[in-house]
Amino acid sequence: MSRRKLLAPAVAAALLAGLALAGCPLPQPLAEVSRVDGGTITPPRVLSESAQPADTTILVSRTCPATPTYTVNASLVDENVLEPVEARWFLDYRDSPGGYSMLRVETIPPPDQSAPSQTVRALPPLQLQLPAYDPGQPTHVLELVVSNGFYPSDAVLPPGVPPNRSAQPGYEAQVFRWVFSYVDSGGGCSYP
């Protein structure tokens, strides 16, 4: 038998073994961001069906006798029940000097020991007092931004990164908005 015939099965077996080993393994989540069931943990987010007022476009009467006042509230969902989450509230972020003016900053702690698997956390309600009607600014935007990894407030940010609402690399921030528009008729002066 020729040497070529003897090497052919060995070469074929080596090629098949090489092809089997070259298969791409499935990526595995890192231990620090994985759940017990093997899935990856999503960043904290606002539970949209919990938002109050439920309608995110609120009509405000231009003729309110006093400062229009609205109670705004929401809950957040965080699959990682071991970490605190920060919630930052802004009114008219785009119009504030440098985006630095926050209405309120809250740190929402992880669930207590009695409910270790609770992923939904309620935020304390925000009492929002809108400015009186101004024809130069007939709309106000309230934003709730949540993250488990914001840049520190005093951090030097990379170019183009909005201050006080951006997450550090490896983290995410989520924004939820309510738009308050002044109207001639059909609007209210408060909620609820």
C-alpha cells in the first residue's frame, strides 16, 4: 500500500478535528453581570406603565390663577437587586445653563432583606411647580433619567457627553419625558 493511501485518512481526520475545534463558542455573560439562570442583567429602566400622569403630553391652561402644580411619579425596574439606582429629575434640560440644573437627585436603595427578589422599585413622587405661562416658552419638558453608573457630577466629561445625565462607559442611562404644553382651552392647572 502506498504511503499516500495511508496518510489520506489521517489528514482527513486532522482536517475534521480542526474544523470541529474552529467552531465559534457562544459568548458567556460575565459573572458580575449575570443572573442565576445565565442571562445578562439589563440596566435600570423606568416602568412606563407606572408613570403618572399616564399621558406624557399634559395640556396646561394658560389662565391658571396660580402656579400650575403637578404630582409626577414612576417606578423603575432593575434586575440587579444588589445595587442602588440613581434617579435624576430635570426641567427644561436643554434650556438650563450647561445642563447642570437638576430638580432632584435620588438614590434608590436595593430591596430590603424581606423582599430580596423584588425588581420593581417605586420612586418618591415629585411635586412639580411649573412657571407661569410665558409666550416665549409655551412648553416645558420634565425628564426622569435613571442609571446605575452616572458620571460623577464633578467629572471632566469627554467632548459631546451631556453633563449630569450620561452614564459612564459600560453602563446605560434611560430617559423618560413628560411634555407640559400651555393651551388656550382644555388644559388643567394641576394633577391629580
